[in-house]
Amino acid sequence: MMAENVAKVIASTPYFKDGFSFQTGAGGATLATAKYVKEMMLEKGIHGSYGMGGITGYMVDMLEEGCFKALLDVQCFDLKAVESIRSNPKHMEVSATQYAGVSGKSAGVDNLDVVLLGATQVDLCLLYTS
């Protein structure tokens, strides 16, 4: 339910349109959200410019189904992504500096429209002093 609701929020923003850029983490909640985003993209005929980040088979499926024109990959997370980056010219490797380097003027993350991070838990650390 959480993933579907997050996808609905994304779809209701002005960013969810042709040419939007997208990153998702490799956690279960973000991958589930990507599934719903893909369904909405296909349903509405929306084609994004690129997917970015650590790439999984979910993002490869989105590329292969025409949801995105390209994948910009800083890290492959599964074998489907490894095979894709090896064989698909639309799936391109980028360095960590190209992805998020602070010294450059055009890091990929600076141009992302929608980002889903994989962390869904918060650890609380309490400091006790005597």
C-alpha cells in the first residue's frame, strides 16, 4: 500500500511528464514503488529521459519497455543489470563523480526530477551520560 501511494504522489506532481528523470534505490519499498511508477508511465504514455543510480532489473525492464531513453549506471545491483550494461548501448556506465561529484558542474543527481531512496528505517541512538 505504501509503494502504491508513493507512486500516486509522484504521478500527481508536475514532474511526472515526458522527459522526466528518475532514480530509485535498491530497497524493497523503492522497487515496489518503481513497479507502480512503471505501470502509470505505460498507462499514460509517459516516456522519461533517463533512469539513474544503482541499477536493478526493475530499471532495466523500464528501459526495455520504453519508459526511459537511457540508464545511467553508477552501480549494478543484480545480474540482469550486469547483462544489460554489457549488451545494451542505452545502458551506460557513469563514474561516481559524474553521478554525484561535488567538484563538477553537472553531476547527474543535480538534474533528477524524482528520487526514491532505499532507506525505510531510522535507527535511533541514545547517548547516556552519568
